[in-house]
Amino acid sequence: MRQIVAVTESVWSKTSILDAIKLHGLSKDQGAQMLRVKYGEMLVKGQIVSSPKEQQVIKLIMKLHEEGHSFRQIAKHLNDKKIKSKKGGQWDKSVVTTIVRRQQEEEK
């Protein structure tokens, strides 16, 4: 149902949403996957697109990593600069690690 709500921007009634789910054969798993948006991406009208602001932060993270900063140091730098994480909270070294590793995989 969340997938339909995201696509329609919540303008359909609940009954119409349920009908659309049945019509398109959507499942809960598809909706959950649709809403898992990685850092550097955002959901716009049900489509995952690049987030320019977050892409700039990813570039900063990669630059700091290439300069030899540890994941913990990068997280501290982002927190000191008051750059918010995907959910608006503090950065943790595990999130920085995930982003760096994902970027390295994408470059291969």
C-alpha cells in the first residue's frame, strides 16, 4: 500500500489504493523494497532518483577517505559540520563504511 501511496502522493482513497494493489498484483515485499532509499537517492513520485545534496556529501566522504581519514573521523567531521544523516540524525562510522564500500563497488 505504501508503494501506491508514494506513487499517487496520497491522493487516492484507501479503497482505491486496495483496488490498485489487487489490479497490479503488488505485494508487501515490493513496497518495502521500493521505500528502501539509499543515501544519495530520494523518492520522487514513486521513483528513486539521485539527490544532488546527498551526492555532494558522498563526494566529501570519498575525498576524506582517499586522504586517509578513518570512518570514525569522517563521521565525526560530518557531525561537527552539522551535516545530517539520511534520517536527520547523527553520523556513525558504520554508515560511512557502508557508503564508502558501496561507492567502491559501483566504481568497479
